[in-house]
Amino acid sequence: SNIPSVTLNDGTQIPQLGFGVWQVPDAEATPAVRTAIEAGYRSIDTAAIYENETGTGAAINEALAGGLAREDLYVTTKLWNSGTRDWSGEQGRDAVLREFDASLDKLGLEYIDLYLIHWPRPMHGTFLNVWKALEQLKEGGRVKSIGVSNFGTEQLTRLLDEASVVPALNQVELHPYFPQGELRAFHAQHGIATEAWSPLGQGGELLAEPELARIAEKHGRTVAQVVLRWHLQNGVIAIPKSVTPSRIRENLAVTGFELDTEDLAAIAGVATGKRIGPDPQGFDWN
Ligand code: NAD
């Protein structure tokens, strides 16, 4: 595919469009990821809590056995909250290292490209120590890049002030209803890439927006393609999810057209400022 890459602050590159597998059961993850790789996706986003690292890894290893080079694939997984629950010095760090080993083992890989802290859980005051454990993992070489997810400017500022490694990216809820303008500006200022979760707004109401349908018709594209194009033109990395082969392919066909300033203004007009997911500042689920 001709999907562009984004260069991260550690010098590595990530495809700007990837394939997300949240809510895909383990057994279905294998055919879904297989279809995605066959369609041309080269970046896969999973997490320990999705409980599909095994099925995801099976499809990845199938592709590698079929001749795809490991360095041509980009694999992300995330450290779940349980691994960071009762942080007390060394013990907490060891728990993080064990969680990482478990993910790598389920994926059946020798290294992963990107490891993220899934949620900051600022009420526990542990994320800085957790981040230091990720720094250690990066040094060990079995993860090429480290980043965060659902962090706000307050937590990012703390890492910028007190940690050694600046997060390569922050993966956050981002779609035309919730465009995250302020956070994106903060990221840009500090060399942190922005990655959008639920880039299609989870596929419901957003994809039925009349204004978006009008833009889609103008370009002879689908609304999903217009929304993904919007992410790419904003410099945002997007990881749409689908288990439907035709949609998996459709979501990758987002090059070869350009949204103009009028389109971008119309898309800005649908913003509601409302999240679909939980507010990360208060989210504390185990
Ligand atoms: P999404 O915005 O990617 O929407 C997916 C849904 O949209 C699908 O289930 C389907 O119903 C619909 N859809 C997909 N393609 C379509 C198309 N072409 N036409 C019509 N409908 C279509 O939502 P998501 O799965 O929540 O987010 C994507 C990925 O982001 C996840 O799979 C996961 O990898 C990641 N994620 C991360 C976090 C986090 O906390 N870090 C949270 C949520 C999701």
C-alpha cells in the first residue's frame, strides 16, 4: 500500500494507518489480522486486555513464515492496569516486566515495535514509576519504542520534567466529534506523535453525519474513508478496526484524494467535544 509513515522522536517510523483489534475475540483475531495484512496493513494495534494477543500473533507469525520481513511489520501492544496496581518500588517494576514478557510470549515475537501504558490512572500516582520500567524495557531492546495512551497534558508534563525518555506517541480518543485540538498542539510542541483510537467514532452516528456524507459523495469515497483521510491530513496516526473484509480493505484505500480547506472546515463543524469512551483522568478499571 502507499500509506505514509510518521517518524517518531526516537528515529523509528510507524505507518500512519494501522489495524486495531479491540473487541475482536481471540479466535476471530487470526482471520481478521490475516485479511488486514493481505490487504496491505503493516501496523497492528492490540493490548493485553483485549485478550487476543495469541490470535493476533498467530496471524503475524503466519505472514512472517510466508516471507514477510519482521522489520516490515509494526506491532503495538499495551500494559494493562493490573500490572501497575500496587506499585511499591522494585516489586512494581518486576510486575511490569512480567506483564511485558507475557504479552511477547502470547504474540510469539522476539520484539515488539511499540509498548504503551494503557491508562495513566493519575489517582494512584504510579505512572512515572511505570514509565521508568518501560524505559528499562526499551533499553533491553525487546521493545523498539515506548509510549503512552490516554495521558493528559498534566501527566505528559510530569514525564517531560522527570523521565529520561519522552513518549514516542500518545494514543487517545480522537475523531471528528472529539478532535483533541489542544492536546494535539501540546504533542506537536513536545515532539510526541498523536495516535487516534476510535478514529471512526466507533462507526455509529459519526458515519451517518449528513455533512460527512456530502463530502464523501463529492470525492466519490465513503464516509469512513473521508474520516480516515482527515486523520492523515492532520498528521495523526489512525488505527481503525473492522472484522469485515470489504471494510478492512476500504479503510486502507485512503490515498489518492485530498480534502480541501472547505471540506476540513465542514468536518470541524461536526465537532461536539463529547467523548465516546471514559474520561481518562478518572478511569480506574482493573
Ligand atoms: P473505530 O472507530 O475503529 O470503529 C470501529 C467500528 O466501526 C467497527 O466495529 C465497525 O462497526 C465500524 N466500521 C469500521 N469500518 C467501517 C467502514 N468502513 N464502514 C462502516 N463502518 C465501519 O473503533 P475502535 O475499535 O474503538 O477503535 C479502533 C482501535 O483503537 C481499537 O480496535 C483499538 O485497537 C484501539 N483502541 C484503543 C483504546 C485505548 O484505550 N488505547 C481504546 C479504544 C480503542
